Amino acid sequence: MMRFLHAKRGPERLLETVTESVDEVRGGQHNGTLLKAALVAGGVAALTAGSAAISSLRRRIETDS
């Protein structure tokens, strides 16, 4: 009997991906990758905060002038 492939929907794929990622983290296989990802995320957050601070200062200077 011929079986059709079961195409996974978005939520099913997402759940599978998250489950696999959590399993890999628990296994300790990708600690270096996690560290790099955390550093990149921290850098992006710092740049975003710095940009917002500069924009705020510029607005204050413009309104005072």
C-alpha cells in the first residue's frame, strides 16, 4: 500500500526544532555555540541601547536650541 508523506505544519515543525535544540543543550554538545550566540545577542542589545541613547541626546539638544 502506498503511503503519502505527512507534511508537518508550522507549529509541529517549530515544536520539533525547539525539542531538538533543548535536547542538544542538555547534552552539552554545543556549549561553544551557545556562548557565541549569547555574545552576539548581548552585542546587538548593547548597540541598540547605545543607538537609542544617542538619539535621545540628539533630540534633547535639538529641542534646547
